[in-house]
Amino acid sequence: MCFGPGATEDRAISRFQDKSIFKEGDIIFQTSQSAQSKAIQLATKSKYCHCGIIFKKGPDLFVFEASQTVKFTPIDKWVSSGLGGKYVIRRLKDADEVLKPQVIQKMKSVNDQLKGKAYDRTFEWTDDKIYCSELVWKIYKRGADIEVGKLQKLKEFDLSSETVRTIMKERYGNKIPYDEVVVSPASIFDSNLLVTVQTDH
């Protein structure tokens, strides 16, 4: 579902702007409808398989995400792309003290460095290509010196299901990088540094 320019888009975006609970730096989660969504859910044992960070551009709210590319997506469009239009917002417990304007600005400077990168289908821990939870983790680490979520190795996930094995075979062939460092949406969601502030279930 995409909104063209004009009143419809303005009304949809304002629906979220009117909710003053949203703050820059909030992390938003959803169940993606992408082809790899089920595999990520099975491997991480979580229904949340896509995430991004909320920022403002002018008066409007956007989600900075890694999807086909690293980009800003209007929050209404981002939410509508998820399963059932459902989402959860998680925030640093001490966000008011930590995410001062200068820190948010530094996080945005990291955005500028990563914007436009291609989506990383093989989940490599480099900046050449970026996947969604990697983007969130690196923005927080480089912009606020905070590690949201535990870094793991690929072999630590549940790779036993046929769905997961099929995706891995497609992406890696017979050379699966079991020791690759990765961070999952589930790991970020479960971070004890975060608290849930909004849920639309």
C-alpha cells in the first residue's frame, strides 16, 4: 500500500504525529511480509522480523530502515507494509537523559553515511550492504555509544527447520558462514535497555 502525494498522505502521517508519545530514536518493530520473514521468525523464535528507527524530517515522522535499500520511509507507509498493520515501539529506559538533541544529531549523521546502501541478503557484518537490525544496532552504537541487543553468531540461531535451511541454501550454497557476527530484530527487541511505550496489536 503506497500513498501518493496530497491530502491522503498528509492525513495518514498526521495520525502518527498526533501521538506525542513517539520520540526520535524510538525503535519500531513489525512482522514483515517479505519472503524471508518466516525463516527469520523460526530462526530467532520471535514474531518480530523487521525493525527501524523513528526520526523526524521537518514536522513529519519517518522510519529509517534497511529494506530494499537503506532509506527513510513515511511512518504510515511503513506500518501499513507490515502484517495486519501491527507494530510495537520500544524506547531506551533513560531516553530523556541520553538521547539529547546533540546525540540524535550524531545518530542522524550515521544515517547519512549509511543511506542508500543496498539491503544485505547474506547478513554480513560490514557496511558494504546493511540489513534492518544491523542498521539499528550500528546507529545506536556509533551515534549514542549504546549497544541495543546482543551480537551473536549465525550458528547460535535455530537453523533446523526446512524453511530456514531452504533460505540458507539459496543465499549461501554449501558455504554457510556459521561464525558470522549478526544481530537479530529479536535480540534488539529483547534488550533490557528498552521499554515498550506503544503497541498496536
